[in-house]
Amino acid sequence: MTKPIPIRMGGYGPPTTGFSKSIKLIGDKLEQQFGDRIDIKYCWNIMDFGYKAEEILWLVESGILTLGYQSSSYLTDRVPELSFVDLPFLFRDNDHARAAMDGPLGRRLTQAIESKANFRILGWYENGFRHISNRIRTVRTPADLKGIAIRVLPSQIQKRTFELLGAVPKIMDLTDAIRMIKAGEIDAQENPLTNTVTYGVHKFHRFHTISNHFYISRPIFLHRPTFDAWPDDLREAMQRAVTESVAFQRSLHVEEEEDAETAIRAEGCEIVTLDAAQHDAFAQAVRPITAEAKKSLGDELFKLI
């Protein structure tokens, strides 16, 4: 009897998150089609096993996990082109961002990742627009961020963005950030509302600002030698399942953001939504970074959006 093909899928959030539900959808679709030909297991949250969130990259690249997801910012040191989608105020709204990531820009970035890392990229989950939370004061203007220590993703563009806004950015993994936020050792963070609630940050940060400053995607990546060695029908089915999973995750994300806002308010927190003039003040403050990116990355990527 032929041994079933093992498929190990993982992430860094509890099974209740939209990301976990979405990789479960992938597994369900494959099991419906292939039955005993495959053996699927899940590791919902690698942080429960002592790993840092960033370590999902090597867990997949080494083949310990077959499939994972991670915010694209974690790969910018190896794939400089990915820093483009770290630029502040790059996309107008979800539709604009999704069209870009599903279109020529996403294909260009997929090629860049696959040329430099041992992955196959099959789609892009939506981590979505990010907002600022802090324990110090209300933030309505860049001046309100002056001197505030804020955790940012491992991206020099994101670090530079918050330097231009007057904050003190600290690059660190999510695992360390959660610990330091709970200990009061760092003042602020930036995340979609869903992540802020998932990681319990709203219990420590009273002040929240709907700033929409970054839109971040999470590539869905597979261990390339494993994926490439599969029979054609399994590779094709995995691609179909991932495509369905992306649409499912994005619809869940919209609902999760609404639920997260309710949870933040229920905790007694303040939520400020920037008006057009306030939003423009933030965009103007970080405008130099776009010129810097055009010098370092060229115009090609800008044309793709």
C-alpha cells in the first residue's frame, strides 16, 4: 500500500483566527478530493511551541512545515522588492490593494521571492490596513507620536516611516513585542484591529488611531521541493484550494475588523478615526520616503499599481 503524502500546515495564531480557518479550508478541500492519499496535520500557532512568529519562514523553507503564511515585511532583508509594499499610504482601499496583489504587482513579487528563497508562493492573504495603538496619549497628528517608542515589523521602510513621524521605532518579532507591551516596556504598536485584539494588546493600550498607514499582505508559501515533487493533480488542487482560501480569508478579515473594533470599545478604549485633513498630514510627513524608494527600487513597481 502506498504511503499517504504528508502535508503539514501552520501559522502563528489560535485556531479561531481567520488565517487558521483559511488554512483549514485548504485542508478540507484537499481531503475531500484525495482522501487517504494524503495525511494533513495542522500547527495552528507555532508560538505555542516556543518558536517566534518569524521562525515559520525557516520551518517551511526547511520542509518541517509544508505550508505557512507570514507578513511580507519579514522577507524584505532577502527580497528587497518586497519593501515596496511596505510603503506608507500606497493603496487607496482594500479593492485597490487586492487588485494589485492579485495582478501584475503580486506576480512580480512572487517571482522575486521564488528567485531568492526555497518557496512556492500560491497566493496572498490580507493582513490589511494597519492602525496605531499606544498606552500614552491620543494620537491625531504626527506631533502626537513624538518620542513614543513603537514596535514595527522588520522593515527598514517601516522604521523610516515612523522616524519621519517623530516616533522611536523598534524592530522586533511579534513574540517579543507582545511580552514587552504587557510589561509596559514599549509604548505603542501598529497592527490591524484584528491582530491587536487577537494578541490582547487592547487590554494594555487605551488609545487607538484608525490611521490606515500601511497595507500588508501575507504570502502563502510552500516548501518548494515538496510541492514540486507532488503529482500534477495534487499541485493543481492545492493551487485551487489556496485561491478559494484567499477569497474566504479576505471576507473574514472584514468581519473580524468590525468585531475587533467592538471588542476594543468594550474594553473601555478610545478609538480615533483620522479625518481627511489629519490623514493628509500623516501622508505629507512621510512623503520623502516615496522619493527615496523610487531611487532605490526604480519606477517599475510603481507602474504596476
